[in-house]
Amino acid sequence: MSCPLWLKCNAEQLTLTLKVKPGAKQNKIALDATGGLQISLQAVAEDGKANKLLIQYLAKILGIPQKQISILRGTTSRNKVLQIKAAAISQEELLKCLMQLTINR
């Protein structure tokens, strides 16, 4: 399976580059016009609420513990880089889950 531009992998971690849209009507994952990963969240972007929901939402849909996901860059930006520990989920499982969600929207 080819790896999209928004996903980088190595032995220790998977790195996701994405754009967050806070204050949405519903939580959802989509690909934007350029093929980038975009996540809409119901939480507003204040006091870390959207960041907290982002980690909760991804952990839930990927079926992994929240502590396996961290924000590497972009805590105060809509453009974020997330790290997922490789032991939590394989690259293939992550791609399958996220791509299935973007197709079903």
C-alpha cells in the first residue's frame, strides 16, 4: 500500500500531518482538495479543547489508547503534526481505518 504525503513512518512512530477545523457541526475526517488529511472537530479552539478532542477522537476511531498519540507541532495552530507510537497500530491498519472513514463521508 503506498503511503500518502500526510503519513510518515519509521520503526518507532507514525507521524500524521493534518489540518484541524474546530467548531464544526460534527467530528469527521476528510481529504482536502490537495489530498491532505483534514479533521473537523466540534470543540472550539480555546484552552486546548480542540487538541484534547482531536486526541480523543483519533484514539477512539483507531482503537488505541489516548496516551499513544501526542501533538509534536501545532498546539496553537490549525496545522498539526501528530505522533502515534508504532506499537499501538501498524501503518496498514492506520491507513485502512482513515481511508475508510474518508470514503464513507
